[in-house]
Amino acid sequence: MMNTNQQNLDPVEQEFGKRVTRLLNAQSENLSSDVQVRLRDARATALSRAKAEPVFVAQLQTTHRSFRNSSWNKPIWSLTGWLVPVTVVVLGLIAITEWQEDLRINDIANVDIALLTDDVPPDAFVDNGFMAFLKLKTLAKPEADEKKSGDEKI
């Protein structure tokens, strides 16, 4: 009879174990009957006290045992288990896209309103010289505001 431990040994270790077993068996025949009886009793006692070796069985366990007969195993739960989160994510992405599109349209509309209600004609914005003038004007504007605020304080 071969143990699970013996099955995992390499051939050198198995051969060594067989040789030791043969030598012990050969020498045990030379012992007196009283010693053989005591050895047999000691062996039986040791075997009775020995713990059983655990037997591992390869098995795929997909769910907990308590859920096997429950309503969670019905196909509706497996379908909604992935369908609902995917639907929520897709609807969220659509909502974000629509919101960003509305913001973009509002920004464009604000620029159009500013251009159409301004005193400067839209053709002036195409002229590079006029754009340079606007940049200089916006850079000088904060200094003028500081002078105004300084005058108001006095």
C-alpha cells in the first residue's frame, strides 16, 4: 500500500525507503518473540493514534454551499448582475457627453453674442493689426483700472 507521501517522492528516495524496509524486516525475524509482540503492539498503538492524512480532491466551487438552493441561482439574477451596471455606465456616459455638448454650444453662443453686440464690426477681428491693438488694450486695461481705483480711494 502506497501513501500519498510516497507517491510524491522521487525514485532515489523511494529506493532508499525500500532498502531500509527490507533491512528492518530481515532483522526483525532474528528478534525474540517477546520483542516482536511488543513491537507489533507498539505499531498498532502508533497507527491508531496517527492522524489520518487529508485527502485533497480537485473540485471547482462556484458558489457557497448555502446559496445552491436559493433564488440567487436563477438566470434572471445572472443577467441583471451584469446588465444593470453596464446600462448605468452607458447612460452616465451619454449624459456626460450631452452635458459637455451643451456647455460647448453655450460657450460658442456667448462668443457670437459678444461679437454681434459689440461696437466693432466682425471683419475687424480678421485683421492682424486690430488683434494686436486688442492685446495691447487688454494689457493696458488693468493699469488704468488701478489708477481709477486709486483715485476713488482719495
